[in-house]
Amino acid sequence: MSASLDVIDRQIILATQSGLPLVPEPYRAVAEPLGLSAEEVIQRLARMQETGVVRRIGIVPNHYALGYQANGMTVWDVVDTEVDALGEQVGRLAFVSHCYRRPRRLPAWPYNLFAMVHGRDRDEAADYVAEIADLLGLACRGRDILYSRGILKKTGLRIGRLATIGEHHV
């Protein structure tokens, strides 16, 4: 990764790796101490996304703080020939924060589709699970839900303060 980053890119990552500042103009707040414009920070982050250095920039909400107490990873055993198309539909549901396909681990773990749902209580989450089940229809052969007991530490890209790029230390 270091080889594809210049000193300024590394400074931007260091300035944003704990999240963007919660201010009206977060990119400007990142840019000013670095002597850059907000537009340059945005362009550099976009380039780092295009090259794969940064996978995504997104909001990481604390669902518990927002009032969602029933946060569950739903797991589904979906017919392999239909899992991709159905997974895309599940991923578009408003109450699903993320959805992805994973390999089965037979015989103990037959599930190949995962979708995180967020409900204010378990009854609401159960309604969401039923909606997913209806969408999956006969392609679904089994399911379960694994509820969270608390928020997990969510962190993104982390790089150290001192690293060598060519002959320069940043």
C-alpha cells in the first residue's frame, strides 16, 4: 500500500482514519491544517478509492444510540443458483444495513446469505425477517438470526504515524 501513496495521501489518511470531523464542512476541516483545498482532499480520496487504497467512505452509525435495540445478523440457506440475484434484492431493503454472500461450512453451517437488520425491538426485527423470507420464497431452505448484545468496535484503515516512503518519513 505504501508504494501507491505519496506524503499528502498519507497525511489525509492519518487525518481521517478515525472518521471525518463532525462539522458542517468536514473536508475543509481536514484540508486546512494540511495546506490543501477541500476539493483536493475530495479528489485524492476519490483517487484512493479508484485504486483500491481506500475501499469505501461511509457512515458508521451507532444503531443503539439511534434507538435500534434489536440488531441481528440474519443468515439464510438460499439455493446457490438464485442467491446472487436475491441477495441484491435483500440488500436494497431499507432496514438492511449490509448484505453479502459467504461460503457454507457444512455440515454445521448451511448458510450462504447474510443480511444485517435493525429493529427498535425484536418484534420489529422479526417482521423484517418475515419480509426477507417472503422475498426469498421457495429459494430459502433455512434461516436463523444472531442478535448483537452491544456495538462492536468499528474501525477502518489504520496506518502508523511514522513510515518511510522512499527517503521521506511521514
